[in-house]
Amino acid sequence: MKFTRRYSLGLIGAAVSALTLGFAAPQAQAAEVTLRMHQFLPAQANVPKNVLDVWANKIEAESGGRIEIQRFPSMQLGGKPPELIDQVVDGVADIVWTVAGYTPGRFPSGEVFELPFMMTNAEAVSRSYWELAESRGLFDTEYSDFHVLGLWVHGPGLIHSKKPITSVSDLNGVKLRAPTRVTNMLFSSLGATPVGMPVPAVPEALSKGVIDATIIPWEVTGALKVAELVGNHTTFGDNTLYTTDFIFAMNKDKYNSLPDDLKAIIDSNSGADFSAFAGKQMQIDDEPSHQIAIDRGNTIIVLNDEQVAEWKAAAQPTIDTWVAEMDAAGKDGTGLVAEAKALIEKNTH
């Protein structure tokens, strides 16, 4: 009897659920716009999980489901990371997140933030990056082939190496992966042998001895398992050796095709505030991966002020060379450095 009653109640519940679904179905709204978001890291990595998905979920929610954002991690739409920027220009992807330096020389003005010992913290520098792009008219020049959603940098960059690196001379003969044109210039001048590759290639290159060291922020070392492949991590105290520029961009035609109310949703989630959020989040995500290295018993080398001074002196020729290059190209390198420093000082709290 009890079984029968439960069964009967179950049928009633199922019928009610079916009726509810039946009434709800006509109200469900199919997406008016589907956007394909493409990037180079695994879906579970920090930036996709804590920045890109947060942004995409917010767009979908604020649009009431009228915008759907399909996520394609790890280059699932094809191609290699350096091709991402052309994919968004050509419409292969509707939205991409990429490293500006994957296409060397294409976005020269933003390189000012990648210069050695320029950055303070990722939130301040990311906001400054967007503000400099506005003040210098970069959205109509260097970034004119696409619609920019965000510009940001990661937290303090550092050296992860198989052998300890303390002084500049320790770099002699070291095969080192650097992410950008500026960092390659820097480490070449410091005696290392730079080896270019996108960041997903780093673990295999370290394990096979193609490189002896890499420079990346703590944030991505967890996903790449770098702490398992090297035993030493060189940090620069309260100073930052370098950072990397990122571009989050949308296909221009796709953006322009949106109705004004959907454009407004994209716009309200783009710009200086979003860029600052993304940079801040990347730096927050440094700590768990830093802790992994500590827990493994790896050596965390913290350079003192005197040691950092040696690195700063050795890095100055890279800054001078970059400024001269920009001046020669009519980009006002001297002015870019001065403006970037002023913006960073204003935005650093």
C-alpha cells in the first residue's frame, strides 16, 4: 500500500513537472547572437576560469540569454596562438584573448609596459594600459582592425630555472623562454639564449631540455606544472622584472552588427574597469601556484636591493634601445615611457 501511494504521488509529481515545463517552454528564449570565444589555455586554467568565463557569464546574464558565448579553450578552433589576433580580424573567432607579443612589432606602443622594472602591480598597470591606449589614439591606429574589450597585464614576472639564478652572470648560456619581443631583447642582452614559443609549449620544452628556464608569472605555473620541472624561482623583492601585455578583442563586424542595446551590454563590461579587474585577478591567482612551489620544497630566491640594483643597471640598455627604436619610428618612445610612468604612479594605491 505504501509503495502504491508513493508511486501514485510520483506520477502526480511527474505530471505537475511536465505541465510546468510545458508552460515554461514557450517563455524560454533562444540566443539571438552566438559568439565564439577562442584562446590558448586549457579551460581549467586561471584566466579562462576566473576572468574570461566570469566576463562571458556576465554578458549572457545581462543580455537575458540573448547573447550566448561559446568557449573554445586550447586553440580548439584550430591554428596556433600567434594566429589568434588574425582569427578575430578575419572572423574565424568572434572574440579572442591573446598575448600582444605573439605578433612582434604589431602593437609597439603597449610594449612600454613590458619594459624591465616598469610595473608596480597588475591592477594599476592594466588600468594605465587602457588609459594610454585612449590618450594615444591606439584604438584608431594599432588596434583599429578589431574592437578592443580589454587590455591588461599579469602580475610580477619572475625567472623559473633548473639551476639557481641570482646574479646577471648566472644567465650566461642559459636557454630561456621569454614571451615577448621586449623580454627577448632583455634576456639576450643579459647573456641568455632566448627561445621563442607560446606558453603552452613550456612544459615539454623544459622536460626535454630545449630550455633551461622560463619567465612567466606564478599564476600560470600551476596549470603548466612548472614547479615540478624546475627547482628554483628568482623573485625581485618589491620590484618587478617584467610583465606581459594581453589583448581581449572582438571581431569588428560582429560588434557593429549587434543591436544598440546588446552593444551597450558589451560596452558596460569593457574598458578600463574591466581591464583593471582582469589584471588584479591574475595577480591574485599568483599565490596558489606560488604556494605549490613552496610546498614542494623548491628554492624561492628573493633578491635584495643591492642585487636588484645590478639587474636594473644591466636592464637599462634594453630600455634605451626600445626608446630609440620608438623615436625612430615616430612613436615618441621618450614620451611613451614618461606617460606610462605617470599613469602607473596615478593608478598605484
